[in-house]
Amino acid sequence: MRRAFGRGRDEDSGEGPNLTPMLDVVFIMLIFFIVTATFVKEVGLDVNQPDEDKPKTVDPDKKSIVVKISNRDRIIIAKRDVDRRSVRANIERLHAENPEAPVIIQAHPESTTDVMIHIMDSARQAGVYNVSLAAPP
């Protein structure tokens, strides 16, 4: 039987926009962007891992030059109290004995920064550019 009002179900299937040309355009644009895209090469870091897992033996001749600063700004080099004016001479003497030895400054937390900077300047004037700071034990 035929409906009097409205349309039948057979007539609804033919209506609606045709999406085929739109999909063609979308796929063509997608292919265009994939082909013309520039790929950025990411920059990374090269990691050099050690050859052996064994710890390296420390040569006793290559000891560090340790300069300690006490809480009252006393300067101690090689277990001797050193005057502030002779720090450079002592570092030069120890550096001449071990040219590869770095200078390590162990400053007490209550010491002043002025003494530490004086020792760093003296080490650089003595020709030692490998100066490090360490916390007291």
C-alpha cells in the first residue's frame, strides 16, 4: 500500500550530497603534503662508553693538590699551615712536582669567600687551570 503523506523509504536512499569528489580532493591534498614535507633530522649526543668495566687504578704520583680552609680562614696545604701570601708559591711548587695534578679547595662552611677566591686566583696565577671545589668530609 502506498502512503499518502510523506515520501517512501525507497526515495530517501538516492538523496544527499555526493562525497566522492570531496574525498578525492582530501586524498590528493594528503599525498601532496606527505611528498612535500621536509623531515627534520634530530640532533643527539654521542655517548662514549668505557671499554672496560674495571675501575681504573689511580696512580699515586698523580695526586691532587688539596687546599683546606678552616672555619677561622686558616689555609692548610699538604698538612701545613700556610700564610695567605705564600699560597701561590706552594701551589707552584706542588704543581712543578705533579703537572697533571688538579687543585681541589675544601672550604669549611663557616669560612669566608674572600679566602677561597684568593686561593683560586693564586692557583690560576701559578699556572693551574684545573681548580675544583669540594665539600669538607
